[in-house]
Amino acid sequence: MSELNHAIKSAGVAEVAAACGISPRAVYKWLKKGSLPKTEFYGKTSYAEKIEQLTLGRFAAKRLLAESQAQLLAE
């Protein structure tokens, strides 16, 4: 299981969605794709940081971003 998937499953889809100000459906898309959206890398969103805060630092934003970037580049 990827770090992102583990973080979302640990915190809960609804909780991640609420913390990020998005719908649970959007979070399920992240789970399916295995990465955060491209907007994370253009400075338009800060979902990784919000997940880090929600999980009290158990899942570092840097790791979530690195994993997501690798997944997006592999597409």
C-alpha cells in the first residue's frame, strides 16, 4: 500500500476530504490513481500539508509529494 493510501485509510476518507475542503469522491480518485492531483506541484493546493496536519505528522508532506510525483511521472 502506498504512503498516500495508508495516510488516507488511517485518517479516513471523510476526514481527509473535510480537512482539504473537497468531496470524498475526489479523495477516492486519489486512492484510485495513487497520487495527489497535479495542482499540488503548481502551488495551487496544499493537500499534502493538510494531510500531514490531520495525521499529526505521521505522514510527512514531503514523502506524500515525492511519492505522488513519482507516480505521476510514471504515467
